[in-house]
Amino acid sequence: MDYTQGDDSPELLIADRYLVNTSQKQPDLSGCPAWVAQDITATGSTWLALAPSMPSPHFSDLMFFRHESVIGLHAHEYHAGSLWVLCPHPPGPSLKDNLGVWSESQIIDGVIRPIADALEKLSSMGLTCRGIRPDNLFVGQGLHQVVVGPLGVACNAEAQPVLFEPLSSAVCHPTARGAGTIACDIFSLGVLVLSLCIGELPLRGVSDKEILQRRFEVGSAEAYMQGHNVPAGLVSLLKAMLSDRPENRPSPNDLITIAPSKLFSIRPDIPARSPLVIGGVEVRTPQALAWYAGTYPNEFLSLLQRKIVSQWLHRELELSVMSSLIEQAGIAFLPSSGNKAVDPTTMVVTRAIAILDSAAPMFWAGHWFWPSAIPHMLACAEAGRFPPEEQRNIRGIAGFLMTSPEVFDVPSLPALQAKQINDLATDARRTGAKGMEQIRRVPYDVNVYQPCLSSRCLKERISLSAGLLQWLDRHVSEQELSADDLGRSGFLDEQMRTFLESHCARQGIIPLAQSQKAGLPSWLSDLTLMAAAQRRFDKTPLSAVAKRALSLLENELKQWRSKTTRAKRRARLFQLAETGNLTKFLDNVTDPAGLQYDRKLARQAEAEIAHLEKVLEQEPVRKAVHEKQARNAGEFFSLLIGIAVAMTSIWLEFCE
């Protein structure tokens, strides 16, 4: 069993094997806090213990990925329900402060080929790297061979600098980038290669906003390479790798087989002879116009409705098909089915951007994002990483995409966006929930490693149901959960309920249907959910939870008609609270078969009382006939006494 070395000790013993001293912090690795972990079963053996706060949804696959150019994961274990990842120490310092100038052969043999080989293997598994950046690349002492940090311990591309991201994700908020594609990794690799050629990062000291402006103005390759002396043999390669069109970038296999001075040819984008002015900025390509359309949507709509955009595309760039599609987008605001929840101007801008740049992310309600990133965006919103207004906007976008995917079902929608929207809507339907409950559920359903997002336990990183139950059992004191709050809101908050429901559903368990939950007080439905989770995930007693529920469940005993049964069950209730088995604890009060039998006996008793009352009503008549015989035999008084005793006994048992 996992345990800590005393309540106040900074040491954690994970899986009875790895001793972690949390007072000895190491530099973050792959976006995760890190500490040294000693393997107590092997003398002198140490690892790095990483504490992921939001692992990738693909962590299950990435944890088994092995390649000489990637720091592999040694093990993953849990402590108090929190995920810990063990990995080897990096072979040397990162490139962050130690770029230097590498020769062409060193770059090809120590960077391009080995990383491309890793990307090829990832691609064959349907995965991406999304972690090629200087602070996540390490070089052994005296070597010219780079190694990438562990994969999957942080969410995809979130820690990537704008400089290392292709435009298709650089325009997005870091949480909205999604898993991307291998072509995104090729771009990042291209930026790394260029940095090693010149011994520094391109556009050093330039703000992210200005980096994007320059890239849209002249293209990423030109913006990055301009003014630098790049080895002649790598110029064409870098222009291909840094192309803003994913289809122009070489594949990993192209790079594995690369030879010195190999030439790569790409079709260059021809800028317009006369620019289109929007927001005071001159744009000369459809890609630049797409980005500025999101930056200045009202001005773009004005240009669109006056057909200035379509005319510019046709006359200056000779893109007649694109011009026609743009003109149609300005006319047909909505699909024929219509949707009153859609702002027509929002839909126009969204569709126009998709037409102008098929590689661009989705733009909706002022946000650039990839639909596959929606679950992570929701998780970050619930974790308080956005202002309240932004949180509401993200929930609104997510809810609309999940419930109205047909609005985006148009030929002009890029295939990748269409697939991601469809996948998101499918994941949402599978939850079986609706409204806000569905929105809360999706982050947990798509990522089994997603920690509980409740503000009460967020910092604990709890991603196991057993861990949450044990945490709750330690935090249900009167000081932490008042009697009023317990009676009104229950043991769990919304995120805790959603977390446990998602984990139960993954095992095919539905503790309560929606109709059942609607008829129960919150504390009772919470106990039912916790009991189901305890049965499936953890046998550890939850005595503190049960004891807090005693007074509430005692009131529920009033539904039992038999006074004797109530007394017996009340006594057993206190015994069961000590054992902490919530299922038996609840069954003692909510036993359906027992309740049915109790009510059956109560009905029989009521019928018997009614019969006896009827007998008493008829007694004066019978008295005249049998008075003489009854007086002589004493039977009459015995009968009356017997009837009175029976009625009193029944009344005391079932009617008091």
C-alpha cells in the first residue's frame, strides 16, 4: 500500500518502491514538476518522478513508446489517487541555453535522421510528438545527438512556443492546439534545425504577436531565415520544412533517407500584386486574409458583403474557385435547416476563413481552436485557468459544437475539422448526459487520466476513483463541510459527481438514472454514487463519510412502519457506520424488499384493526342475544379484553 513517511514528512513512498523527497525540487521536465526518486529495491538507483497535472489523452499509448531519441517512461504509479511517472534522468543539459552552431553533418546525423525516425514510428501508431522545443531537447556531454523529453505527460503542444508552432496552431491559445499532425512536428523540427544552423533562435527578442504578423506578411520560412547564413545544402530543406502549407513539408521518411545537399522543391505562394487593406494592414495572401478576418471580423464582413474580397481573389490572385466560394459564403449565412442559436455573422466569418485557408484551425466566436482540443479547453476552464467570462465562452462553444454539428456540415469545411467535430459530437452523445452535465462529462470521458477538477481537491491531482473516495473520507469534518451545506448540497460538488459517474460508466455501472436522481436529496444520491464507486474501485472503509450521514439516514428510518424494525435498523446503522461499507450502510435503510415486507405487514395490521373495530361496533347487538350466556361463562369480558389488547399491540407497532 502507498503511504507517506509520517504526516509531516516531505517523503512519499510510491508503490512501496520509489522514495520521493518533495522538498528537493528538480527543473521541470516536459512541462511537469519533477523530483528525484530513489528506488529502495536497487541500491544507488534513482529516477525522476514527474507529477503530471493534465496528462495527454493519448498517455496510455505514449507510455509504451520506445525510441533512442526519446526519454522513455520507466513506470507509472499512483499515490493517494495521484499519478506519478518515473523516467530516467536526461542525458545532459537542455538546448535552451546551449544551442551553439552545429555543422551540416552533425545536424543531419544527430538531429534530423534520429528524430525523423521517431516521428515515423509515432506516425505509424497514429500519434504525434508535439514537444520539439529547446527546453525539451537534451544533449549528452560532448555529443551531438539530441533526445526529446518524455511524451504524453503534458497535454499536446501546450508548452510549445509560438516560434516553434506552424501557423495552424500558433494562432490558437496554447490549450486549444490539440494533438496536431506529424506535419506540425516537422515544422517544429525545421525551426530546431535552423536554430542549430545559426546558433540562436530566429526572431529572437520579438513578441509573439509580431512573430505572427511577420510570418503572415512574408511566410514563415522567409521570416525566420531572412538575414541568416544558412548552409547551402540545407536551404531547400528548411524552406520545405518551414512551409506554411502542411502538404509542402517533407514526410518523416523523406528526412530519414536525406542525403547532404538534397534538394526539395515546393510550389511557392505568389502574393497579390495589389494588397487588400483590412484593419489598416496590407495583406497579399489568402492565408494572411484568413487570420486578419478573425482579428477584424466586422471589417472583413463589410469587405465581404461589398464583394471586395471575392473580386480581389479573382483579379489579383486568379483564384476563381475560391472567389466563387467566398461570394457564396457571404450570401448563404446558414444551412437550409436553420438554427436560431447561430449568429449569422459568426457563421459567415467561420466559413470564409475555412475557404481562405484549409489548413487554418476553426474560428468561432472570436476563438481560434481545433475541435479535438475542446475537452482540454473545458478542463482548463474548470481548473480556473481562464477568467470567468472566457470560461462561459468556452462552455458555449463546446456546447454548440457538441449539440449542433450539422451546422458545420458543408462542403467547404476542411476534412480534418469535419472529422474532429464529428468525433467530438460522438463523444458527447456517448455520455448519455445533456446540457451542462454533458459539458462537464466530456473531459473525463475522453481522458481516463484527467484529474478531478473540483476546486476542493484540484491541487491533489486525483485521477483514480479510489483516491477521490479516500480523500473525501479525510475531508468531511464539520469544519470542512458544515451540516447545512451537507444537507443542502450533499457530499460532492458537481465536478466530483461527474468524475465518479464517468469512471463508473467506463465500467458499465450506472448508479442512478436521471429520473431516480431527480427524486432524491443530493446527499442520498451522493452516497449511492459513492457506494457504487466503492464496490467497484476500492474496498477501503469510508467510516468518516458514513458517520457524517448518520443523522440524515436516521430520519430516513421513519419510512419504516414497524417500531421494532426501526429500532433494530437504527442500532445496526451505527454498527455499519463504523465498518464504512457504504453499500451495506445504505441497504440497511433503503432495503426495497424489507420496506415492501414492512408495508405489507402494516397493511395487514391496518386491515386487522378495521376488522376489530367492526366487531366492536356490532357488539351491542350481539350483547342482547348472548348476555346471559356470556355473563355466566365470563366469555364476553374475555373477548373485550382480548380485542383491546390486540388493537393496542397493533397500534403501538405500526401506528405510533
